[in-house]
Amino acid sequence: MEEPVTQVTESERRRRSALVQEAVDTETRAWDTQDVDLLLGLFHPDMVWPFPPDSSAHDPLTWVWVNGRFDRERWSADYRELFAAHRLVHNRRATAGISLSAQSDAALAVVDVDTLWEHRATGTRMHWKGRAGKGYSWCHGRWLLVMHTGLLDYRTAPSERG
């Protein structure tokens, strides 16, 4: 059920912006502690998460679906498997910017991510590094992540737009 769109005060706008940062920080804490329930609690039921095949794939036509639309049971199993198989070496995240829609009911957090995992059995490293766009929807008094782009390296972005 959609909430009615209303204008909010500047004070409420600042509060909601701070709550976006809090959501980003909570996600970081969930990865740091490998807390599946904390992580999944941030996702909107309609969450989608397309992934570029690598951090230089700026064309969304090349992106792939790993998990499709959010499914708590399936995503929970996938994250538990990830955490069981890998050791977190480091998880560095910095918010580059936050913007809110004019109505303060949608938000975008731009986050630079540098997360390194090491497979417990093989020692193979998996490096998540790049910039993410995290789209949030204001739902019942809190932000829920509704869309997340995979990590992109914007140093490799085309310099001319067509």
C-alpha cells in the first residue's frame, strides 16, 4: 500500500537524509558481522539487484541477474552460504553522497565499496570494489532498499556521452 505523497518540512528532510546514512551504516554493519537477518531487514519486498559482469561494464544492457526479485528465503540461503564459505578480509565503505526526491519519499545513496572476501577452503579472493547506487523508498517511517546497482569503477567510464 502506497503512502500519500506530502511535502515535508526542512527539518524532516534533514532527518530523513540522516536516516538514509543510518541505513547505509546498518548495511555495512550487517556485512561486517555477517548478520543475514540485519541485512535482509533493509530490503523492500520488491527489491531488485542487477549486477554488471565486471566493474567496467557501464552499459546496463550487459548486466545480469543473480537473484531476481527479493525472496527472503532464497536470499537468506545465498548469504548464509557466502558467509560460511568466505572470510571477510576487509569491508571499507564511504558514502559519496545522498539525495532525496522533492517529496522526500525516495532517496539515492552513492557508496564507494571496497570489500574483500577470501574463500576459507581455497584461499581464492573475491574483491567487490566500485561505486554503488542504492535506491531507497520511504515505507512506514523507514527507508527500505528497493534497488541497488552492482559496483562500477567510474574511472573507466566513457568520457563522452552520446
